[in-house]
Amino acid sequence: MPTARTRVVRESERGVYDRETVNQILDEAFLCHVGFSVDGQPFVIPTSYGRDGDNLYIHGSAASRMLRQLKDGIQVCVTVTLLDGLVLARSIFNHSMNYRSVVILGKAALVDNPAEKLTALRVLSEHIIPQRWEDVRQPNERELKATSVLRLPIEEFSAKVRIGPPIDDAEDYSFPTWAGVVPLEMKVGEPISDPKLEPGRAVPEYVHSYTRTA
Amino acid sequence: MPTARTRVVRESERGVYDRETVNQILDEAFLCHVGFSVDGQPFVIPTSYGRDGDNLYIHGSAASRMLRQLKDGIQVCVTVTLLDGLVLARSIFNHSMNYRSVVILGKAALVDNPAEKLTALRVLSEHIIPQRWEDVRQPNERELKATSVLRLPIEEFSAKVRIGPPIDDAEDYSFPTWAGVVPLEMKVGEPISDPKLEPGRAVPEYVHSYTRTA
């Protein structure tokens, strides 16, 4: 159930609180925006994440500013947004977007146990591009130390979803303009080999068939 | 110049502070993540924005929680992220993403002058889909009142940009795996007409040729 802090306030009919929908959104995306405060100033940093059951592991590239003030964890808001389309109505007022978003509130803690950190990095890697982990050089001790990962329990959350065509006021349906949806999606392009790649090394199937949608 | 708060701390070679690059990123995207704090809890809300010179206009769909505590403006962080690709290196540690992001800090104020609000809504509309504004029913007085727009001056900001192939440690270049970049981009799909559209109304050229890249 939503808390007072996660209950969707505006366009509340778009609020979704079931865990399955939330997990689907979290699993389709891999980029989140992490919000936290330092001396009263909010910061919002984009970074990657992976989901392991009821935990979100957040890559520490976002963590430098956070970590300086981190001891027992830091209060964060992690937001994941999938943009699905522009909704073009007959009135400007009823223009909208189709999207699916998740907001998670909670205390993110630094993962300091080396075994959990290794697991977390594997979860992150598999979340972003499955099968890559086994195909590359694994982290050594120095690299593990140099990487920071945050763990955020998925406990206090909500999602917001809008799908479908525009909804206009009754008297606007005769307005002489086109109305509908312009779909937007993340397109995966043709892989570009590293110029330093040894000749004859083929693009692996898991890269070639890479997609984010189920 | 960056302030102590906007100077890029991690991977500082990726920091970009020139206004032209920042404007290019802001103009290619139209979705931002707005961060603000309520009672010490950070919130991060996705919403649309438009740029008018040195001001960002942020759509009030994000504002409900904010506006309740808003009087003379609210301290925010607005972050805009364009994801350009997965960077697959030979070691997990050197995996990365190609991206362009902008972070703007400042005080967002509610636009309450009706003339500025109308201008702001037009800026937002033209930013998201040029030529739509003139093709639909304009806002009436009731709708203008029901819409909230925030103005954020683009004064304290930084950008972060990563482009190009993976960069591996020298000793990893012989590791037997594929390395390179998987490009990602926002794809615009075929417009879907509203089922309630009157028959024979064609998709306008500005919808048909819609794209986000320059």
C-alpha cells in the first residue's frame, strides 16, 4: 500500500501500487535518477541500477557527492521513467504523455561486504545486458574497492502509468485537427566495434539481439 | 563557471560547462527529473520542460507536492539525461555508458502572471513538438488557471558528456571478447490516430516528420 509520501497526488487515477507492475517497469529500464539532499540543496544524478528481488542496487557513479556524507545510509528518492509517447489532443490543455514511472523512497546504504558487492555488480551487469558478465574480465580486488554500490530496499514505492489515446473535452472532438499518439521508444542501434578490436572477432548473439522490451 | 556545487566531481574529465553544449542537450530532450525536498525527504519527479533563452519552464504536473510548500520559490535540481549507448569494455570495471546530461540548481518560482504563463505554455509546447500550438485549441481562462508552470533560471549548471569507444586497461586489450558500443536512441514510431478521429483527417507534416535529433 502507498504511504502518505508515495500516494500519487496528481492524476491519481494513474497511480499503480502493485508490485508486479513496479517490477516490470524496473526490469525494462536500467537508468534511474537518484535524488538526495546536501545542506538543503537537492541533487538529482542519473545512474544505472539493477534489481535483485526486493533490493535495488545502484551504481556508485552517482555516489561521490553522496558518499562524502554517508555513514548509516542516506535518504534518497530513486525515480525510473519509461517514456512511451506524446499524446496529442485537440486542446493544448489535454496534451499529455504516455509513460510508466516508478518512485522509490528509502535509505540507501553503501554495500561494503565484498561478497555482496560482487553479487551486486553481477546483478547490475546482468540487468543492463544479460550474459555480458561471463564474457569479460571479472573485477579484481583493486577494482572492487574502487567501485561503490548502494543498496535500496524496494519497500516504499509507487508507480504512475498513462497509456492510450488522448482524452478531449466533449465539445473539442469537432475541432479540426489531427489527434493521436506519437509512439516513442528506446531503439537499439547496430553495434559499433571498438576500433582497437582484434580483427575477426564477431559481435556476440547477446549483443546482436539486445533489446529492452520483453 | 561551475560553482562548488555544480563542479563535476567524479570522472571530472567528462565535465562540460559551456553554455552552448548545455543548450544543445536541453533542446534535444524534453523530459527532465525535478528534485526537491519535503520535510527532509527528497522527491524526484519526471516532467516536461521547455527552454526560453536563459529560463527553463517546467510543467506543473510535477508541482502538486512542491506547490503546497511553495511561496517564494523552491530549491530544486533539474536533471536532463540523454542516453546514447552502452559501452562494452573488456573488463567489467571499464564498462560505461555514452550519455549527455545537464544538472541545473536553483530556485524554481511559480509563474503567476497570466501573460507569462501563456508564453511559457507555448514555449513548452513548441519545445516538445513544434507547430502543434497553432494547430489546436488554445487554453481558455479556466485551463490557464488549472495549469501550473515553474520558472527556473539557467544560471548554476553543469553538463557531463561521455562519447566514444570503451577505454580498457592496456593489459586487457588481448582479452578474448567483443568490445564496442551498442548505440541507443529515442525512436519515433508511426503516429497512431485517435480512434475518435473524424475520418479523412491526415497526419500533419510536423507530426509525420517528428524527430528529436537536430
